[in-house]
Amino acid sequence: MPDNVQGPGTDRAALRADCANCFGLCCVALTLTRSADFAIDKDAGKPCRNLQKDFRCGIHTELRTQGFPGCTVYDCFGAGQKVSGETFHGQDWRSAPRTAQQMFQVFPLMRQLHELLWYLTEALSLEAARSLHHEIRRALDETERLTHLPADAFPELDVAGHRDGVAELLRRAGALVRATAPRKKKRDHRGADLIGARLRGADLRGADLRGAYLIAADLTGADLRLADLIGADFRDAELSGADLTTSLFLTQSQLNAAGGDAATKLPPSLVRPTHWAG
């Protein structure tokens, strides 16, 4: 990486979506399936009917009321502007149609890498995982290096394999942190089916909820401090009054998919969704 390029590993702002500097890639490259999340069917590579000529969404402020709540919870972790501005040097798929197919293939792979950068950056800040910081930094630097490769190198990348290696490292880091939670017995709910579960006021400190299905679960007033939430599905879950201040690997998209209120306690790196009550 050039010396004058600051990597996301040291600047989380680069891992936040900047739609003003993206060519609407999530609105074109991805497949949409008509459902409660999307009002239309759309094939990958076909622009959404709401995408305007300036690459902005024509119903951005009305996505939920217009039948597109799925768009409000999607997060590219800054991959959109990276692909648009760096990988393809500001050349958009409309003015240069020959780049379109390749750009739409690179984008989802870049998104996976940027998501890993988000998690690894957090892991590097966890004091309880200090014994792993050298490995975490090495994984972060390698992931960062991959994001700066030219577009024609992406088809040969084993992003899935790289992701698996990082996932195991993050699991180890999370375990070290969860072990510090003030609980005699740590709960293992990894990948658990907790759809619609009644967990109001539950003490879930230090719980392993990696990949758990918490769809429509009632977590009102639950204590989720030091719980590992990587990949947990919070769609329509109720987080009013819950404490997530030190939850591990929580993302903005998970919060956006859930419900909450002014009493929900969040980590400083995340913001309260605008559709939450109070």
C-alpha cells in the first residue's frame, strides 16, 4: 500500500458507506427478491428502478414506507466507494459499460473484505485479547493489502478461505473477552434458533451468540455486554432498554434491522437508528 494511503485498520471512517462517492453499486450489483424486505424482484447487474442518473436513490428517505426496508439495513462497510474511486479510478459503469460486469463482480468480494476489516479493527482494540494482537494485526494488514489489488486480480482471490481463517481468529479473540464477563456459567448459543425467543431482561453477559437467529426475539432490557454478536440475525428483534455498550462485533446493519428506543445503550462506534422509538 502506498505510504500516503491511510488504511481502514487505523481509520474506521473509511469503513462506513459513503454513498456520495459510490456509483450506486449495491443498487445494481446485487440480486433483490420480492419479499417483506424488497418490493421488487431484480437480477444482479440490473439497476434498481429507484436508482437515479446521479447514482442516488430516488426514495432514500422513504425506503421503509415504500417497501424497501432491506435497503436500510444493508451495509457495504465502505466497499462501494473503494471499488468506485480506487479499484476503477472513478470510472463509472454507465460511462464505461465495458467495466460494468467486472465492477459488479468485484464489489461483493470487496464488501466481504471490508467487513473483515471492521471486525479486525475492533478485535485489535480488545485489551483482553492482547495476546492475539500480533496475529490480529497481521490478518488486518493482509486483508487491507487484498483490498488494494487491481480489479483483474479479484477473480483469483480465495476470499472465502481468507474469511474462514479470520473468523477463527475472531472467535479466539471473542472467547478471551467473554471469559472476563462476571458470570459463573457462560452461555453457548452459537448458531442457535432463538427466533421469537422471550429474553426480556435476560442476563446474556459473555454469551456466545455468533450466528444466532434472534429474529423477532424480545430482548427488552437484556444485558448483552461482552456477548459475541458476530453474524447474529436481529431482524425485527426488540432491543428497547437493552445494554449493548460492550457487545462484541456488533454492526450498524444489525441495529438497523432491529427495534429499540432511547434507553437502548450502544457502543460509541455505532449510532441510534432513525426509525427507533423515542
